[in-house]
Amino acid sequence: MIGNVQQNQLCLHTYDTISHHLSRTLSRLRLSGHNLNIEQIRQQQHRVPYELRICTKCNWHCVQDEEHVLLDCLSADLANLRVKHYQLFRSSTGSSNRLRDFISQTDTEGLALFVYDCLEWCA
Ligand SMILES: [Zn+2]
């Protein structure tokens, strides 16, 4: 029981270190409460297949999901945001779950600022 309490406090502490605004940004990303095509088109009246919810910011014809926007999209503006927030991209684990590893990094505030910029740009 004590171990569970400490673990919960650790999770809360992570969100306590950043502003409510930035905490909300990360929650939106983790709960798919954002405006990327993967979710925005899913919520339309006529169901659009997953593979047709493509990115409108680049010419790759990829699904505009969280991983594409944060890590892969080659639009100039998103590439510039990755340069601006270069400290988030210094290490690569080579993991098969790149998005999970990326959003689990310890620089929570830096991550939240980057995610906020990306979601705003894709709005
Ligand atoms: Zn793209």
C-alpha cells in the first residue's frame, strides 16, 4: 500500500512541475483530445477509414497521427519546431515504440511546450 501511494505521488509530482496549461496539453495528447486528422476526421458524421486520415501539412500521404506530427512529418514548420526544441531529440532508444519513449522523457516542460507548438500549428 505504501508503495502504491509513493508511486502515485511520483506521477502527480511529474505534472506538478509544469503549469496547468502545459499539463493540459500533455493530457490532450495522451487522451487523443487534440485536433490532428486522426481524431478530427474520426469524429465526423461519415466514418472515414483510418488510412484516409492523411496529413495535410506534407506530401507523404501518411496518416496524421501523433507519431507522424511529433516525430516524422517533413513540413518545414514542424521541422523547424524540432530544431527549436532540439534538446528533446538528442537520444534515440531504437525502440519499436518511438512515440511512447518520446513522450516518456524526463523533460516534461520541454515536451509540453513542443507538443503545444505542434498542436497549435496543426490546428
Ligand atoms: Zn505530415
